[in-house]
Amino acid sequence: MPKRILQGTVTSNANEQTVTVSVERRFKHPLLHKTVRKSKKYRAHDENNTFNVGDTVRIQECAPKSKTKRWEVIAS
């Protein structure tokens, strides 16, 4: 099965080798037909601590690295 790839913005890099990435998705409400924006935060593995707050990054699914990390940063 192919790995999912998401694009988002780094919101935190306070932890060692970890960044928090906020991913926003847009969809049309089924009844109101209005565009709705929802965002979700993912914790991703950043091996060399290269990304800072505000950077746009792409993250990819991976095997669990810790209790909360199931994603890794693949590009900026």
C-alpha cells in the first residue's frame, strides 16, 4: 500500500528531532454547500532539526518512531 503524503506548516520545533506540522484540508459541506476549512496537527520526525516554525513541509507516513510520531519529514 502506498504511503500517504501530506503538506503543511511547521507550528512547533521545541522538541529534539520532532516538529509539529499543521495540515489544513478543505471540503464542501454536504448540506450547506459551503467550503469548510479543517486543520489537524501531526508530530513528525525531523532527524537533523533542520526545519523551523513557519516552514512549509511535506510529511510521509512511516512506522511508529515513538508513542506519538507516525510521520517523517521528506521535503520542504
